[in-house]
Amino acid sequence: MLAQRTARPGELNYAPFDRYSLVHGLVGFIAAWIGLGFWSTLGIAVAWEFVEHLLKNMLPMFFSHPTQDTLANSAGDVLSTLMGWAATTAVRRRQTFRHAG
């Protein structure tokens, strides 16, 4: 098994946020929409970062950008997921509050 190199400056998977941040935000949206709590969503986001790292080494052909994420990018991915979750949760709570009032 060949280890994929870590992304370099200017490449995807290097900066804290990139075009895949929207996908992670969507995962957070879905998690909140189906009723997952904060800790469950955080656990899924962190677990994915570990699984993604392994899969990029084992099956790089399944990734359009198989370079390994930097720590900053992994943190940005998790934060994007939590931001999607938080925004969706806030909207849902506001809607519930409006309907209750």
C-alpha cells in the first residue's frame, strides 16, 4: 500500500476550507435534518476524516483529489459539518418556536 502525499499549498485538501467544505456542510445539514445531535454529528465528522485518510491510501482511484488532507483542512471539514448542523438546527428551532407562539 502506497501512502498518498499530503496536499501542498495551492492544492485542494491544503487550506482549511475548499470547495469540498460545501459537501461537508451538506452532511451537517442532513445530520440535523434527520435529528442527529451535536455529539453524534461531531463523531461522524471526525470518524470520516480517519476513514478518508485510510481510503485515500488504499483506494486512491476513488478520489478525484487523493492527496491527504492537512490537519487544517481536516479541521475545516469538521467545522464545515458542524456549521451546517448548527445552521439547520437554528432554523428548525426558530420554526418550532414560531409555530408554538
